[in-house]
Amino acid sequence: MCAAVGQIDCTSLKLAVSSFMIKQTGIGPNFDMWIRLLSPDCLADLDLGFDAQLHAEIAQTIPCFPHVKNLRLWSLKASRDSKTLKVSHNYMILSKFPAVEVLEIQGNPRWDDDSHLIPPRSAILSELREYTGPHEMLCILFPRSSLTRLTPDHCDPLSLMKELRGVRV
């Protein structure tokens, strides 16, 4: 049981957890409120699950988490007519996690390849060692001298070679 007298200022509350998982479909205040409760100084492992509708909003609003080492992004389908996800939105999300060493992107959404909006030789994810996920994200990840393990999902060898040849260096 908990009791409080007066107002509680939720903006000053922080969860000092090292690992956190949230999955949400549709735009709403819950996702943003949970993310804002997390202490950027403590968080090392984060699972984010969301649908395409929330994907664009997250890209604009998620704060920086400088100590997250393990990041998993899950694509949730909210409906049969779910929208496509944009590669550039993943770029904006990933730029908020500079220390990520292990990145996993799961789900099988439709990707809108707007990678031409991403600066070549981007400086994000400079510590990345392992990547598992769709080959459409390789344009964000290469070149990376730190990357030692690559597991592209849903990809045949010809598509992978085409994607790697298309990476702007």
C-alpha cells in the first residue's frame, strides 16, 4: 500500500533499472511516460516493441541513453493494414544509443527504403560488435570496423550482396 499527501511530480521520478522491456501498439502516452521514467545512467539493456504508427513518433521523441549496450527493437503488427517502417526512423532511434554493442531488430515489417536521407559514413553505433536483423538496415551499419558478427534475417545471398554493394562509403 502506498499513500502520499500533496502532488507527486512524476517528471523527477527515475527508475534506476539496468534492464527494461516495453511493447506497445498505437500512439498513446504510456510509451513516452515509461521511457521518461528510465534513468539514462543505469540502463544497459533495452527491449522496445512497437508498431509502425508508433515507430515515427519514437524516432522523434526518445531521449538519449548513453550506457545501453544491448538493444532489441521489435516490430509489432497492430493490424492487417499496418504501415511500412522507414529506415531513416531507425537511424534516428539508433542515434540515441551511442554505446550499443549488440543490436537485434526483430519482426518482419515492410521497409520503406529512404536510406538516401541518411548521411554517408554515419557515426552512430561506433561500438557495435553484433547485429541480427533485416538486411535493409545494413546501410545504417556499414562500414563498421567494430562489427564482428552479422546475422541478416529474411535474406537470400544475392539480396545481401546487392545490399552490401549499395552501401555508401
